[in-house]
Amino acid sequence: MIIITILLMFGVLFADEQKAHTHLSYDTSVTLLQDIQSDAIILGEGKKLVYVFVDPLCPHSRKFITMVSQSPEMLSKYRYCIFLYSIPRLKSTDVVSAVYMSPKPIDTLLQIMVEQKVSSTKGDEVTIAKVARIAKIANKMDVYKRPYLIIKK
């Protein structure tokens, strides 16, 4: 009985403990992002570069992409390098694959995120490798929210 009480006390004490997030330096993060920049989907033609991690099924990511894609001012001022990085609970892996495997990934991404016309497909080897490269960098950077933005100085 005493052991159960002690276990319950520890459960209550540590139930609200959240994971401490580690943040890399800005320079380290940008260097890592430059390594995967060729995997990005580009939106906008501005001079200012913005790296963005989104999940195509995340409502917050959808709001962000909708706002940006419908703002000529933002599209002319910024060039968004968009990396698709799934949130596990949203089960968006096949949606991410559909975007990357499409002939025009930016068009497919906007259809899914803005128009909410969701499509999905199983990834091939190339797509799985691209998703893994992005996930590896996102994990190193401790990307835990979507959208996650870094503006290049």
C-alpha cells in the first residue's frame, strides 16, 4: 500500500512536467536549413528569405499558408522556403508524400492547405528520403510547433 501511495505521488508530481526544449543558435539553425534548402517548396519572390516548417493538416499551418498565399505584399517581400514536417497525431505522412510527389508541389500544397482538397499517396524512395532529411534537421532544431519560422538575416 505504501509503494502504491509513493508511486501515485510521483505520478502527480511529474504529470505536469513538460519536455524542456533546446534551441540551437541562430547561425547553427540557418546552416542546417541551408543543407536542406533544395528540398524546400518555394512560395513568393521576395528578397527576404523565411524558412517555414508546416504540417499540411495542421489548422495553424493552414491559416499561415492561406494568409501568405493570398497577400501579394507578403509574396513580393518574402521568399518562403517551406518544409513539410508531419505532426504525428495528425497522421499526415501520405499527404506530405502526395505534395512532394506531385508535378507541381506548390500547387498541390496550396490545394490541400488553402482549398482543403486533401490528397494522399504512399511515398516512393526519393520522397521518403526527402522527408527523412527534413525530419532529421527539424529534430536537431527541436521543431515542436507548426508553423515554425526562421527569418534569414
